Amino acid sequence: MRGTQVPIVAAVAGKVREIENVITLKLDAEHNSAADFDPGQFNMLYAPGVGEAAISISDLTDKRGRIVHTVRNVGAISRALTQLKKGDRLGLRGPFGVGWPVKQAKGKNVVIMAGGIGLAPLRPLINYILLARSEYDSITLLYGARTPDTILFEPDLRRWADKPGMDARITVDAAGPDWTGNVGLITSLLDGRAAAGGDTVAFICGPEIMMRCSAEALCETGLQQDAIWLSMERNMKCAVGHCGHCQFGPVFVCKDGPVFRYDRIRSSLFVKEL
């Protein structure tokens, strides 16, 4: 699903503080077509007077047709977006990019690995699969955060863990004595159940080093490279591959991604400072 290049006006209908420096915006758009997207796609959000940034859509559209974006305050544009209040207006164009191959995963075991705010682009995928639960085999969700207080979407994680056939595991890099869960890299959560040859497909999103290590760890369990999909993040400015800001080797993240099959971009992932 590819959206229009002409921005439409959206209004903030709701705002939730998820963790420090991360908020979720629920937007009412002037055209309902903006709510029609594939899990894994993104929109370009324009903060008036500041600029435009690519932000992943972080949940399925609700019954009111509201579009959900989770934003981390890391720069001038994202700061302006996180400071918006209910009723404020902003520009929106999209959706853009290639989403998660949900149809190709039907009938298979699904492994989802998320690091930090990388859970946001995977959230609509998880909810999509759960809505069509009978069409998929087992689901394994592995999530890693830096510390317990940076765990994103905790209510969702608890809800997902209670779903039949859903194996949800969390780990953190560091924690105090009150933390009773796992401490260690996300790859430490992998076991023989997480990859079962040709019957498994994996979806990964997080920091690049986390995705690279996770993909390689999955391959070591026997999963083929063409069964692993990653969502890349680059500085996207135009969303249609014209400006070149998001070029990653021979591809453009905004147009050819952000979701890529691992074997297509693996060689580029191992090039330093690319």
C-alpha cells in the first residue's frame, strides 16, 4: 500500500507517555484512506515550522480510523512531535515503504525479535497475526530492552504472553536486584524451539547491531537467510527514493524497504559505517 505525496492534515486525538522520551500519538486524519496500510509501513509526519520525519505506524487502525505512531524524542523534529498536545494539528503523508510479508508467513511458525523501540514497527504485525491466529502456527516473541524501566508497551507484552500458542520472553541488558527476569543479550533467549527449518519465518527490528547478531544467531539454529526479514532505519527525507538520504548499498530504505529479506542486505550490514 503506497500513499499520496500530498500531505493531509491530521489532528492529535490522544497522547500516551510510554517510557521516558517516548510517546504514542493517536491521529485523526482528514482522509480515511490514510488509515489503510500494511504492518511495517511508515508515514511522513510534518511538525509545523520544524520539519518532516519518517515515523513507523505502531498499531493497527482502531475502530475510529485513528492512526497510531510511537515517537522517540531524539532530535528537533521528533521533539516537536512529542510535544504536540491533544487537538494540535500536523501534516501527514503516506503510507510508504514495504511492510512485513504477513501472507508468506501463514501456516508457519513465527519468530519475532525486537530490541528497544524496534518493538513499535512490529506491534501492528503482532496484533495482525493474533487477529488471524488460526492461520499461523506457533508464535515466539523475544524482546530486549536496556533496563526494566525502558521496556516498551508493557501492557501489550503481558496481554500477548497470555495468548494461546504465544511464547513471549523478555530480557534486559542490566537490572537492579528487584528484577527477577532474564538479563543478557536477546540472542540468549533463543533455543531450539525458535527455529524449525523451512517451517519458520523470522521478523527482526531494533538497533542494527542487534539485528545483525540476531539474524546470524537464527542462521546458526538452522534457519535460512531467505526466511529472515529485517526492518531498517535510515534518515528518510522524501519517502520515494529521490533524495538519496536513505541509500543503503544498492537499495533505498524508504522505497525498497524499510522491510528487507536478510539475504538481500546481509553483505551491506557487515560494511562498517555504511
